[in-house]
Amino acid sequence: MRIGISIAGSDRKGAVTMPEKETIRRAKQDEREGKAPSTQAGEFVHEEIEHVREGKHGARSTKQAIAIGLSKARRAGVKLPPPKAGKASAETRRRAAKDSEKGRTGDGAPSAARSRATTRALKREGSAAASHEALSRQAKASARGRTAADRSQAARKAVKTKGPAELKAAARKAARTRSAGGH
């Protein structure tokens, strides 16, 4: 994975197109640790949420902030496949495929005018999309769309990439949430 090499097009006023070096470093670390592409992409999503919270730009919804992060990840070279047919619109799938292609080839910066227009549009949006409540609602809605078997399988897969310390911390957290009644 060539994370970070292929993204271009940030303007001098701190446009939203360029991932931070720290984000790229964490994504590369995740890859070295054998973590899934979705986990690597999570670093970029986390960065976007932080940008919205810091007021660098806004987002109309939590989904939009997540989509921006996933797009950045694909353009940075994270091997994240486009969503499957039926899970997203044809336009979204086409855009995701195009972002992945940009990540592989590393060609072409977006035009400065387009970059500025995107930044200005996002600056007009609010920051409520990155609130803890909004993120919680989004996570719960996403989990509701998955079967119990899917969730269980994802948890089993996650355990494989955790070390002893992380497993212990995860077990403690699970016990805490169980005792709090948050099944």
C-alpha cells in the first residue's frame, strides 16, 4: 500500500483533501499489523470527525463525514473495495471505484477551483454531525442493518488481530458494558 503518496490538491488555506502525516502513519501501522482495510480506513474517518469537531469544516450528516474519510482512504491507497450492488447507489459505487483507481495510479490533482468550492461548501455546514450523539445514532443504525451472525463473525475476526493486552482491555470493556445493561 502506498498510503499518502497519491493524494494531492490541498490549497494554502488548509483544504480538506490532504490527509495528515499522523493519519497516514497510523494507517500504515494498521496495515503492518495485518488489520483489515476497513480498520486502516477508519484512521481517515477518525481524522474527518476530528476536523468537523475542530471546525476546520462541517458536514451535513455523520454519513457524509464518514464518506469523506473513506474517499480519502481510497485515494491514499487503502485497498478498500467499493460497496456492493444494493448497498449503495450506482453513483456512489462508481465514485468509490474511481477513488480506488486514483489510489493505485496516483495520477492527477483535483483542480484548485474544484478543491476551493468543496472546501467552501463544507465550511457552510454545521458540526453537529460529529457529536457523540450523532456518531452513536449512526453506529447503532448501522449495527441494526447487520444480522447477529454478521456481528459475531466481525467480533471473532477482530480478536485475531489483538495482542494479549488489547484482548484484556476488550474483555474488561465488554464486562463493563454488560454490567451497565448495554447488551
